[in-house]
Amino acid sequence: MKANKIKDERVQKSLEQDLAPMYVVLLILTIISLIVKIALKLHPALYIVEIISLILSPSYYIISTAQKNILFVKRNDEAITSIKNSAKTNSYMLHFYIFIIGQLILCVVYFFYPLYLEVTGPAGLLPALGMIVYLFIGGIPLSIASQKSHKKGLLVAWNSEKSKTAILKRLKVWFTVQAICGGILIAVFCLLTFYDYISPKLFNFAFMPVFVVFAMSFMYFPLKKNMIESEKYADKELEHTEKSVEDKDGDEV
């Protein structure tokens, strides 16, 4: 149990080491998005999420590192670097969750206040596209970090063939249900609009987020591919480590 805990901690530190530098990229992309939206003179509701995320996530990083008295420490120390990487990783995830949850809240507001919908963008299209923008801003750096981690063999979610089969089965069921629900909602929205039960404006607002949910169900295939490839990389890394230990023991003899 203790050995597994140590192994998990090492994996966690390696994952944080890959994701931490991406937090700066996330901040830069968020600032660019904010500047573009302000320059286009869009309604403040369309960039309030950027403002909130740029306030809360850096504040979390500052507070968490200041509490440990390492905020302004630049010494290249492994322990300090590990703590800062952990803080940056948590700040990244907080930033990303603010994007998604904030946009979902705004979508609910748009749904219950049609007049607000008129003010914020043409037929609600801009608010709906906001979800896609946030997914890209938060997802691109996360994908880069994940790609680095999976090449190190760190994205293996199982420790046996039995658990591998069970995990892949659960993922398949989850994404299949997501695809079916998204497809049904798309069909329902199209039928309701065709028979004039809902307005085209409401359709434009509701269709885009539902379509994003449906499209994301196809993430199962690259996710499965990355996890299996990561297993192969982990096996190669293990073979390399074992060979290095054997060579070292042979030299000592």
C-alpha cells in the first residue's frame, strides 16, 4: 500500500510538472479573448467570465503560495518547485471550471430572460459560441500537457487487464449515453423549430451547446487511443528502468 502511494505521488508530481507551464498559456489566451471582445465592443456579459477567471485563479495561486512563504522565492529547489507546480495546476483547473460553470449559468440567464438574450448577441448565437471558445481556450493547453504526460506513460488508468477492460467499458457506456442524449435533444429541437413550437432565436441559442455535448462524445476514441498508447510507453519505460538496474548491478559485480 505504501509503495503504491509513493508511486501515485510521483505520477501526480509528473502530471503537475507538465500542466503547470500551461497555466501561463491559459492566462495569455484568456487575456487575448478579453481584449478581442472589448475591442469588438461586445456586451459585458460576453466577457464577464474572463474577468472573473482572471481575478479568482491568480488570486488562488498567490494565496496558496503566500501561505507557504514561497510566493517570491526563485530558488531552484525541488520541494518549492513541486509546491508551485501543484498550485499552478489547481489554479488551471479552477480557471477552467469557472469558464464552463460561468457560461452554463449565463446560458440559464439567457433562457429565462429573452430580452437579455436580445442585448447580448444576434439571436443568442454569440452566447452559445462562448461555450466553444472557452472549451478551446481551456482545452488546448490541457491537451498539450496531456500529450506530454501520455508519452511518459503517465495516463494509464488501470493496473491489470481486468481493470483495463472494466474502465474502457465504463468509458464506452458513458460516451455512448452522452451521444444518444445529445442526438435526441438535437432531433427534438429541430422538430420543435420545424413545427414552430420554439422560435428560431431560441433554437440558435439552445442548439449550439447541445451540439457541443454531442460532438464531445466522440472524444472516446482519441481518449482510448491515448490511454492504450500511454500503457505502451509505460511498459517501455519500465523495461528501460529494469535494464538500467540490471546493468548497474552487473557493473557492481
